[in-house]
Amino acid sequence: MEALAAAVGQSSRREGIVAVGRELHCDGSSMGVDTAAVLACGALPPDYAARLVAVFARAIGRPLLDQWPSAPADHPACDGEALARIGAPVVGDREGRWEGRITVELSCRPSTSSPTHPLRVITKEFLFQWDGRAWTFYQVGTRRIAGTI
């Protein structure tokens, strides 16, 4: 997990992350969390989940938030830095190769936010493959979501 978090951290530094959510992002109603991530969240013991988040935050050199902001005004402005929260790592077999995925949700408040679109969210999926000795990063996907979280 340490190597996965470090690889994600290297790719995430470009996004200007200011702090990381202390809990895994497991809310199935969010567009950034799919069914596999919800199931993975449910399968992880809380203390292990907390360690995963701590490893990720340490890898990107950012502090953990005491609490995820409930109001858009408490998120940083998009022209500066974003807050990040990670979903549970998901691992599965695809065409005979083990693949893993870590999802990172970045959120910030547009400078001209309105009540109908108070937050901007970018969801990044970092994909890895197991080569028999180590996890190797091979792809990143990005989705932008504008709207209420």
C-alpha cells in the first residue's frame, strides 16, 4: 500500500492538494464512488481504513482534516488548492492480471459559486497492475463534476 500511495501522491501533487479527509470516501450517493468502492469500504476494518488514509496523506505530504467540511464556504477556492479524500482501494482480476484502483476525489469552491453549483469536484482514478513482484502504475483517469455534493 505504501508504494501505491507514493505513486498516487506523485501524480496528485500537480493538483494542489491542501489537506486530506481523515475517513475513506464511501458515500454511494456520490458520483465519485461506485458500487465496488462501497463494497470495499464495508470490507475494511476501521483501523485499517484509517491507516490507508494516513499512508496516502503522508505520501503526498499533506495533513489530515479533523472533519470534512459540510459547507461550501469551508472548502478552498478552486484557483488555489483543493481538498482530497480517497475511496477504498479496489482490486480484481481482469483478463488474468490483477488490477488495483485508488480513487481520489478533489473538491474546491469556485470563486463565483452559486447555490445550485457550490462545489467543483474532480475525481481521479489511479490504476495499477500486479506484475508478480510489485504494483505498477499504468493509467490515470479524470472526471469533472460540478454541483452540490
